[in-house]
Amino acid sequence: MLDESAVVSLCGERPVSRAGLSQLNNLGLPELVAFTEDQYVEIATKLANDIPRLKELRATLRQRMEKSVLMDGPPFRRTDRSLRPLDVAAVA
């Protein structure tokens, strides 16, 4: 998304298949998340045919990403430090 390309995501049951849901929600783009294959095709087709919307997304994706919690590094570093004792306990 940092390359300013719009993404449509198909949300599944496994955590890894919900990464797009989390990212798009944090970017304020929940309408680009599908929960069925039919929805995915519908969203992707609609987006591909909406040239003004694609232009708007290309113009704003980098700014959306930079302002989102996805790029807010300090909280992630704090979380990582707070989980280290758990890693040590798990290995011991």
C-alpha cells in the first residue's frame, strides 16, 4: 500500500487471512474488505471500473498509511519489550 496501489482483501478464518482486514480498517478503508469470494469479485470489479476512486486512493494511500497506527513504531517497540520476559519463560 505504500506504493499507492489499492488493495482488496478477502477475510478468512485464520489470523493471517485477516491481516488485510486489520490494515484496511486502520487506513479507514473497510469497504475494500470482502468476506466471501463473491463479495471480493464485486468489490474488485467495482473498484477497477471507478477511475476517480482509484485516482483518489492513489493520491491518499501513502498519507493514510503514514498517519495510521500501522506506522506508529513506538507502541510496537513497547509491546515487543513487554513480551520479552514471556519469551524467556517459554524457552526456560
